[in-house]
Amino acid sequence: MQTTVKTIKVRLWLPFSICLMTSPTVLSATQWQSCKIEQVPPTIITLPKEYKNGDTYFEADKALFSDVGVSTLSGNVIVVKEGDQFFADNISYDRETEIVKAKGHVRAKSGALAVKSREATFNLKTKNNTATDASYQILEANGTLNAQGKSKAVNQYGKDVSYLNSATYSACPVERPSWYLTASKIKLNHKTEVGTAHNVTLRVSKKDIPVFYFPYFNFPLTDERKSGFLFPSYSSSGRLGFGLSVPYYFNLAPNYDYTLTPTFLSKRGVKLDNEFRYLTDNDNGILHYDALFNDSKRNGENRYYYDIRHFTKLGEKTTFSINAEGISDSDYFDDFSDSLVSSSRAALERNIQIKTYRENWSLEGSLQDYQLLDGGSNPYRRSPQIVFDYDPPNSGSSGVDFSVTSELVHFDKRRKDSAPTGVRFDVDANLGKRFSSLAYFVQPSLKLRYTQYSLDTTNDPSIDKTQTRLVPSASIDGGLFFERSFADGKKIQTLEPRLYYTFTPFVDQSDIPLFDTSENSFRYNQSFTNNRFSGKDRVGDANRLTAALTSRILDQDTGDQLFTASVGQIFYFDDRKVTLPNRAAKTEKRSEIAVEFSGKVSENIKISSTSLWETDAQNIISGQLGLSYNDKKNRSISSEYRYRDGSLEQLDLSFSTPVKNNWRLFGGWNHDLQNSRILENELGIEYANCCIKSKLVARKFLTSGNDTYDNAILMEFSFKGLGTFSPTR
């Protein structure tokens, strides 16, 4: 029996599956440009109140239903079952097998897969569906597009697995993607969210340029991390030869992972890079270990580098951390680094620290060691170091500031020589009070430092085993604040004169060893400290006055500081007798004049400078001048000139500018003017859109030996949804 129904709409639900083409939302583009894609509102289907999950719902302009056999529907046909949705111009429905055959503008969604085709077959019972000459999309639960492509045939087996034959795939959410994969067969496992492909070709640009061929390839269907091979890296270097790296990423758990990168170097051997990362509620860290076994250019020597970064929160106010680096030999960075910064490192630190802190105090214990790379004297190890700080709030209405810092540390050395080792105990107590208003401030302070040494003098019996030192110090700091408005009240200029006086009596410290102390280079901020030495082995005698003047220009509306300039000089009333070994006492009556300023020349241009002016010689003995330009078109230029009389003169230049569409040109130039040589040059070009990034950089830098250069060509490709490909050097 057949019934012909002709109405504007036909609605039918059967108590007793398939797919819907919804429009993707704009793809989130963290660190990627946003893709501008047309938003098509999803089709909203209003189901009858009587509809129950598991029923089959039909809607059409016309329908011819049969109690048995095949029924036909035409005109804006909609079929819904168990969340699956299906749209077409015409369908036939077999009531017994629940197979739907659709033709004309077919759109369907089942699970995470959405398809669009001219003709398709859907089994509402088994959810085994087939679409020919189809375009497809892989969607997240909220409808966000993860990937898309086209396929000669899309075969879906339930909601978990789909097969694509003669297909394309891309995570680039535009009609003409910047990159895509072509494959003879693609399997999409929606349950594990992993796709696998055979006979894969990576094609880039709208001209469909083939770049790489892979016999087999797997990739994630979402932004979730997945185990698998990452893009290989290629390299070519005169020091290392031809190189090939094939990294493999292990997604071991949601909170930790591991990456293994074997690298074949034709002139060296096989290098293995290992990186393990972890993150818990109380712990996080990175363990990195690189090893090159049997370096063929170093008589089979094993080369390695390690870097450990660990942090643990032991309690609400207690932490534990490890930071340690090490290399097999001092030439490691010269051989395997690709920049002047990394190849010229002088020392590597190893530090273990535990720290607890409360409202008024903190206690810290640590072990510290160094690996020296430049062949200088071996620094002392701290094994251990214990630091206690006590800093209560101001004492009631009196507003007195009181603080104590104490330290107990044992200094040891790897190499045994005549330099003493031993224990240093140091207590530094400070007392002060600040009187201030909007127009002035005055702050007197008292300081008392007690230090005791217990030394191992086996290698030099002439040194006293036990030494003590008690040094008081007093200072008074004060300043005034004046201001005036100008530019019709839109800007404010301040004038801030400041005087700082400090007195520390001379205490002979010539017999005290130097464990961690050096003399600070004079700078403007150094004018307002009571000790000219770093570390605790020397407390400089002082009877001096600092006179300084600062002026600022402020925006009245925003409060932004548009410009600031400071000038200061120290006047000495006594010679400075406390010195480092083999140094003469300082007898000059005044310091250099320290000048610093920074500010905006215009909306796009900023300038900064620091300098020291020698009044007797009437010249600048050291200085720095920086100038930078940044505008709303993402164009930037920066330069910095550094000068130190007789020892250094350098000029740095760098720039970055868009050139056309998504292209950016950038570069840098670092030149040693004193020795007329290049320190490091870099020139590169970058292309970036919402789907692909590529960068090509040429670099030349002076190695740590200061007599040879290394040339490198660095190339990097990043494909959204696939990863990064980096052939280097």
C-alpha cells in the first residue's frame, strides 16, 4: 500500500543515521593569523515534542511512503536519527534495512565527520555510510573546524572510523588552503583522534607545488598532542657535514611527554637528543640530554650536553628547585651552536635550592657549582649556602624599618691550589626611617655588618684560620619634588634634586680571602649604595656625598612617563683604602659624572642612553646610546652603540618590516668597531598566514675562539595542524 502526500511540509518520525554539513566557526589562531572564512549559520531543526531519541524523523516538501519496501521523499528533505542529520534534494528509504539513498545537494553529519556530495548512501541502523566525490570536514564537538579536504569516496563505519580514497587533507580552514596532503588512502580514527595516510605528498601554495613524499604518515585530528614522527630536519655544515634528524614525539600522558631526535651527521656520527617534560599540581620541569657517541673528528670521543630544570612546591610556602647545565668539553658549543650568544658562554651553573618563606622571614638552603668553559680560574662552590632573611613590617606608628640578612656558606674548590677554602658567616642588620610628603623625602639609615671566617689554610699556613670583621655604616638620603604644567596643562615636568651621604669607617680587610667579591662598575644607580663591592668579602670605607638631579615629563591625562633624565656625581672626602689584592687605594676627589636619559622622541621613536663623563680628561669614558622605531604597520628599526674607553666599541643594528602581503624582511648587524670585525650578522625573510609559516635566515657569527667564523643558513616551515619542519645550516 502506498500513500501520496502533497503538502508544503511533510514530517514523520519512526520509532525504531548519517551526517550534517554545519558551517565552521572562525578557527582559533593563537600565534597564527586569523583565517577570514565565510560563516554559514548551522541549520536549526525543530523536532516535535513527541520525538524521542532513537526515533527516525523525516521532513520533506513531498513524500510517497510505503508500509513495506521503499519510500521516496523530495524537496528539502531532512532526516534525523540519534543526533545524526542528513539533507538532500531527493531520497529513497528502505524501511526494512533502514538504508537511505540520497541524491542532489547532499549534506550530512555523523559524529565528528561532515560531508557534502552529489550522491550518498546512509545506513541508519549500522551507521555505515558512503559518499562519492565528496568534500568533508572534521569538526570538534562545538562545531569548530579542525581539518577539511576532498575525496573520491568517503566510507564511514560507525562514528569511530572513516576511510577516504584518493583524498586531500588540510588543517587550513580556507577554500584554497596554503598547504594540503594528497594520499591514496586516509584512515580517520575519531575515537583515538588520529589520522593515518598512505602514499602522501605534501603540496604548498595555491599552485599545488609538491614538496615532500611520505610512504606513510600519521597526524592528529584535533589540537590534542599525539605520539608520532615530527617533521624531519636537514642540515649542511663544514664542521658537521650533511645531517638528517627524524624526531619522534611520545605523548606518554596528559601531563608529561618525551621527544627523541636521532641525528645522523656525516662527519661526526649519530647524535641523540632527548627531552622529557612533565607538569603536575606541585611539580614541573624539563630534562634535556644530548649525546654524540664516537665523534669521528675527535678520536671517537663521546660528546654530551645536559640541561635540568625542575621545580617542586613542597607546601603552601616551601619550594624546591634544581637548575643544572653541563657539557662534555669546552668545544661543545662551538661545534653544535648556531649563534654567537650560545657559543661564547663562559660558565655553566648547577644549583639545588630549597626555600621556605613566611610573612616576616624566609629561609633558603642551596648547593651551587659551576663548570668553567673559558679556561679561567675555577670559581668556588657553595656547598652548602644557608640564607635567613628577617623583614618585619614597620614597627607601629613609628614607621621604623628594620631588617636582618644572615648567611652561612661553605666555599670549596674543584682544583686544589694555594687559595684558601672555608666557611663564612655573615649578618647584615639595617635600621632606617623614612620621612616624606608630596614635596620631599628624608631617610636616615644605620647598618651593621658582622662577618666571621673559619678557613682551611692547609695550602697557606700564613693565613689566620679564624678571622672576624665588624663594620658599621650610616647614610642619609633626601630629595625634593618640584613640578610645573605646560602645553595648556596637558603635560607636567618635574625637577627632583637629591642628596645622598654615606659614611663607613676604614676596617683593614687585606687578610680576608676573596670568595665571591669584585668591585662594581660605576653607574648612576651605584651612586646611592653604601658599598662599592659586590659579595660580602669586602665592605668599602666611605665618606662621600652624591649629588643628583632628575627631571621627568609626564602626560597629565594618562600618567605615562614621556621622558626622564638624570645626572649625578659622587664627591669623596677621604681616600678609599679598602681594595682588592694588588690594587692601590683610590684617591680621586670626585667620580665621573653619570648621565642617563630615556623617552619618546615621537609616538614611534624612543631613545635611551647612559654615559660616564670624566671631568679631568673632559671626555666620555663609557656609554650606551639606543634608538628604536616602531609603527602601527609593524615596521621596526633599532640601533645601539656601546663604548668603553680603550676596551670596547660596538654597534648593533636590527630591523623588521613587512614587504608585501604576508612577507616580512628582518635582519641584524653587530660590529666590533674597535677591532674592525663582524661579531654577528643576520638576514632573513619570513612568510606567515593563518595556515603556514616559513622562514629563511642567513647568519654569520664569530666563534668563541675569536679567530674563526661560522656561517649558517637556517630554514623553517610550520604547517598548522602538522608541526614544524626545520632544515638547518
